[in-house]
Amino acid sequence: MTIALFLVIDLETTGMEPPHDIIEIGWTRLYFDVATKAVEIRGPHSRLFRNRQEMTPENIAVHHLTPTMLQGYEYCDEDAIRAVLDEERPDFLVAANCDFEKKWLTTEVVGANLDGKAPHWLCTIKAASRLYPEADSHSNQAMRYRLGLNLSDELAMPPHRAGPDSFVTAHILGRFLSDGVRVLDMAKWTLAPRFMLRCPIGKKWRGKPWEEVETSFLEWMLLQSDMDADAQYWASVELQRRREAA
């Protein structure tokens, strides 16, 4: 019997990337029997941290964690992160959108397993975009209801708190695993751009298949420094298709 441990992690932060602070870490452990595809998901855990940097009202509105609420806690550092990881070293690290978590949980912070290699990351949003390409959203909560997951509100709510979000993500992953989705495929999808059948932006072009979007708009997308990188990738794929077809 081979049991793989997946550690599902969610972070709440004071901004979109370091050096903004981690103010909450949530984690849920998922155990997967490779032979039987049986999934066991434990209850969620979370830990709060004090903020160094000022939080904006817009930031607080996401998670509703205020500086006053966090005042009595320690600041988050690498030792605090490693304490979560080292309690039981995972075979895989998982997040709904792991490109976000990996900004703080770098290879240097995460460290290596006994085999000397860092755990592989799995992104459930990228997996969902491959498995449900026609869905309008592949977010944590959208996939929760799309998959019909019957979860306790006590453990799965509220959204945008690290413990409950990690718990929901774990159940999304658990459904994929029990349905026979291969871990190797999810690992490959995680390293690739998020799959998009349609253009995600533009008053005129949002929701349209890439082949229907004007060339000038696709070219404009590639020039935007703040554009979603995955959307830019698929715009470039469509432009290359047109050049090859000309």
C-alpha cells in the first residue's frame, strides 16, 4: 500500500507579493491511497500572524482581518512556515492558485524531502481549467458547487480565510484524485499556463473564442505590462496560429 501526503496550503496576505506580509496560513492534509484511490481529508488548521506593513481597506475587505485583531500575534517568518511543513513532510504541496503561494513559499523556504528534492506543486485552478474548460470560473468556490461538494459550513466557511479555503481546495483535489485524474498530469498542468478556450477580457471580446478576437486586440494584450500572463500566452498562441495559416 502506497499512501501519498498532499499538504494543501492557503495564505492570506497584506498584498499581492513579497515583501508584503503573510497574516494567515491555512493548511489541510489529504492522504491518497495510490492503489485504491481512497482519499482521506483531515480537518483544516490555521495560524494568524501580525502585520508589519499597513493594510488598505480594500485588502482588509478580502479576509476581514484587521491590524487590531492581529496585534497580539507574532510576525510570520521562515521558521513559522517550516514548522507547518516539517510537522509531516508532504509529497506534494497544493494550492488553489499556487502561483500566488509560491511567491512566499519559495524552494529555499520549503526545503527538500528526504530524497533531496522539493515537493511538487499542484494547482487546482489550472487542473480545473483542463478538466472543465467550458466553465466560466474555476475558482475555489465555483468548483466547490460545480462538483457538488457537500461540506460542513463549520469547516469550509467563510471564504477567503486560510483554513476554510485550504479545506475546500483539498476536497476539490480529492474529487479529482478519486475520479482518476493522474497526479503527473496535474503536475504538468501546474507548470503550464492556465488553459483558456476564450478571451477573458474586453467589453467586446470577453467570452469569445480566441479565433474570433480581432488581431489588433490580441496584439494590444501582449503590450500590456500588467496583463494576466496566462491570457497573454493564449493570445500569443492565437497570433502564431494566424501567422502560420497566412
